[in-house]
Amino acid sequence: MDTGDARASVEVGRRRPPRLDVGAWKSAVARVVFLALTWWALCDGDPSSLTFGLGVVGVVAAVSFVLSPPRRRGWTLRSVAGFTLFFLKGSVHGGFDVARRALSPSLPISPVLVRYPMRLPEGAPQALFRITLCLMPGTLSADVEGEALVVHALVDRGQGIHEELAGLELRVRRLFGLEGTPPPPEGAHA
């Protein structure tokens, strides 16, 4: 009796667990290092928190891997620096713009709700898009309706708001290393 064929048929029927490639391993290690440094900073570098911290970092890392598996292509220093600069510039500009409008009654405030079809994948890219959107001058993420985001803007800038949202979405795509540029969305006032 030849057992070679039996082993081959068992091997074919058995599923192997997915393997992480080098890029995903780098992403996973970077995430664990980030979580460990965050724990260390939150505990002011207290060595007595190390034992409990290792457990917390392990659990949080495991949950984060289930909710958002490590990606093959990680962020580059250039993309993070570019997005950080954009984020800081938008935050400062947005703060000054809203304060100026609040303190000067002659400046126009004409609130509008705009529906913007998001073309980012669910998860971290959409979350970062919505969070960053709130720091753009006079805008706020008001609701999510399926694939569309409802945006509240202090001033009705017509098509300009859609162009700003598309620009922000493109920056988020670049940060996450998402390939290709999707076609421009057809947004509408809500």
C-alpha cells in the first residue's frame, strides 16, 4: 500500500494559514513598537508598569491585527511628512478662518450640507479622511450614508468644496499607498 498518494490528497485538502510577506512583517513590527512607545509615554517611562504594559500592548496589537491586518506596503517617511505638513497647515488655517468669521459679522456664513461619495476603502483610510476633514477651513463630517459622506460647510463654495474634498482624499490615498487615482466623484448638495 502506497501512502504517498494518501498524503498528497490530505495535503491538497488542508488549508494553510495565510503568510505575511516582508512588508507586512515590517508593518506589524512598526505597529507593536508604536504601541509600546505609546504605553511607555503614557506611563512616563515608569519601569514598574513594564509587566502590565507588555500584556496591554500584546492584547491591543492582537486586536488591531484582527481589525486591520498589517499591510504589505507601509507608509514612507516622505508621505507621512507631507501629510503632517498638510494637516498642520490646514489646522492653523481652519482655526483662523472660523475665528475670523465668528468675530467679524461682515464675513459671509452660509451653511450648507454637501454629499460627497467617498472612494477610499473602509477602515483606517476613511477614518483618517473624516477626521482630517474636520480640520479643513469651515468643514465638518456630519454623517455617513452608505458610500457617501455628508459634509457641513460654513460657506457654500459651490464646486470648490468638492475639489477640496477630492484633494484631501487624494492625499489620504497617497499616505496609505493606494494605487491609482479614482475618477472624480459627482458630489451634490444634500
